[in-house]
Amino acid sequence: MAKSPTAALKFVVLLGFVSLCADATYEGARSLTGAYLGVLGASGTTVGWVAGLGELVSYGLRLFIGFLSDSTRRYWGIATLGYVLNTVVVPLMAFAGRWEVLAGLMIAERTGKAIRTPPRDVLLSHAAMRVGKGLGFGVHEAMDQIGAVAGPLLVTAVLATWGSYPGGFAVLAIPAVLGLVVLVIGQRLYPDPREFEPVPRDWQEQALPVRFWVYLGAVMLIAASFVDFPLIAFHWQHTGVVQPTHIPLLYALAMGVDAIAALLLGYGFDRLGLPMLMLALLLAVGFVPLVFWGGGPWVIWGMVLWGIGMGAQESLWKAVVAGLVPPDRRGSAYGMFNTGYGLAWFGGSAVMGMLYDRSLGGLILFSLLAQGMAMPLFLWLNRQTR
């Protein structure tokens, strides 16, 4: 018998707190890595490739992890392993004296995230199906982004006080340890989150449906076109449009917008469905010219739109998947979904990194065209699932 919605919501909040601490750790680091790679001598092309390769590892490995999670049903154990690697390597970045070392640690951190994400999303989906897919994933993403705001603010305080990039990485050991402690407590309190989910509907097929693959194609186009923050930070550091100490603050602003957007979009998704996702993506389109061509307040507005786009991706992406596939295939579906997303993100990041060194206008045009190509697929999917 399924547990009450209240119990399911408590589980969402607990898992959200774990993600809050993890995000404070690795997003705090992420707000520094792009600029620090530049300080250590990396080029724009190198930053684009490192950021893209990290995401490729992060998302590509999830294919195997998703299948492994479904076949073993050891969702808690695999998620814990991933959280440990995801957060423990961040304080070690304080000792990176070369960009090659920093790049290796960035990829190791992404590997940990790859391991933890598919089983974590399956655990979360059981509770989300009880309280509402949009609400469940939205609340989790909002808490996730509170950490994403706190981490950059923490490292900003360190930079402002000591002016030290290594010190900024070292202080992130605090949220890393706290998150792992709460994770262990959560496993003891909720050993089988599947009990949250209501009696599942009778799925007539166990294979991943055509609608899932069309949806994945649309998502891949968005992923390929969405500029990763390290390249944005590199641009600001390289051009001097934004002062170095202000870069983490702008990232924190975007993460705050992400948190608010996730809650509002999740609430709207449970009532309107895919049109809410499409609205968020249309709003986010304008961030690219603002962050690369703008200055002053235009940069701020660009990061607000970037945060809305991230809020939609980090919450509604997963909510849609939960409703498209059978419960017993969710781990595999999330793994496949994240692999496709990561391949597209890597390809897009690599292309945009090279375009940045050659033609900023070409970078912006590439991003806008790819985002526009995704909209017809979302419209078709909306007609099929309405």
C-alpha cells in the first residue's frame, strides 16, 4: 500500500537537502573553474572542450548506470557511491597548480554525478508520482538550487577576503561532508521509496515508446545549443566585461532564478503539461546574445533568462520522462535520456568553444538555430500526449 502524500513529500525534502549540499559543493566549484582555467593558461577552445568532455562523461556514463540500477535494484547503494565521488574531489581542486590537473578533477567530479543521478532520479520519481510529477521534481530542484546559490556565495566571500582560488575550493569541504551525513540518515529512514508510488497503471508495452525518443531528440537540440557557464565565465574574464569577484555572484543569481523557476514551472506543469515547458524554453532563448554582446544590466538579464532555462531543464525534463515510460524501465530511460543529453551537450560545447575563438556571432547564431529546431518536436509531442 502506498504511503501518504505527506510522507512522500518529506522524502522529497530530505533528498532535496542532500542535493542542496552536493550542489553547494560542486556548483561553488563550477563558478570558479572557468575563470581559474583561464588564470592557469587555458584557451577558450580548451575551456569549451573541458566543459563539454566533463558533461559527456557525466551524461554518457549514465546509460550504463541506468541499466545497472534497473538490473540490480540497488538504487541507494549506487547513488551513495556517486555522491561520495561527486563531492569529495571538489576540495582537492585547491591543490591544482596546472590547468591539466584542474581539468582532470573537473571530469572526476562529473563522473561522480553520472553515477549518482539515474538511481537518485528513480528514487525521487516514486515520491513524485505520489505528490505530483512537476511538484516533486520542482521542489527537489528548488532545494538543489538553494545549494547552487549558497556555494558560489561562499566562495565569493573567500575570494573577497583572501583573493584565493584554492581557498574557495577548500571551503567547499563543509557542505560536502554535511550532505553525505544526511544521505546516510535518509537510507535508514526510507529503505524502499518504491512504497510511495500509487498502484501503477497497466502498461501495455515494456519497451521505451516512440514518444520518448522524439522527446529525447528535442532535448538533445536544446542541450547542444545551451551555452555552459564555464564558457560564459571565460568570456567575462577574457574581455573584462564583468569583474572576477562578480562572476560567482552572477552565477548565484542564475541559480536563485533556477530555484524559483523550478517551483513555479513544476506547479504549472502538473496543470498544463508540456506547454509550460515550451514557454520556459522560449523565455530562455534570449540569454545568448545578452551574455555575450551585452554589458551592465543586460548581462544580469541574460543570467536571469539562463537561470529560467536551467530551471526548466533540471526539473521538467525529468518529470516528463517519469510519465512517458513504465516504472520498471525508469532507470534505463533516465540513463538513455542523460546519455543523449550529454552527447549533445558535449558536441554543442565543443562547437561553441571553437566558434568563440573564431566568430562570436557564429556562436550566437548556432545556439538560436538549434533551439528553434526543437520547437516543432515539442509541438508534435504535445499533440500526442494531450
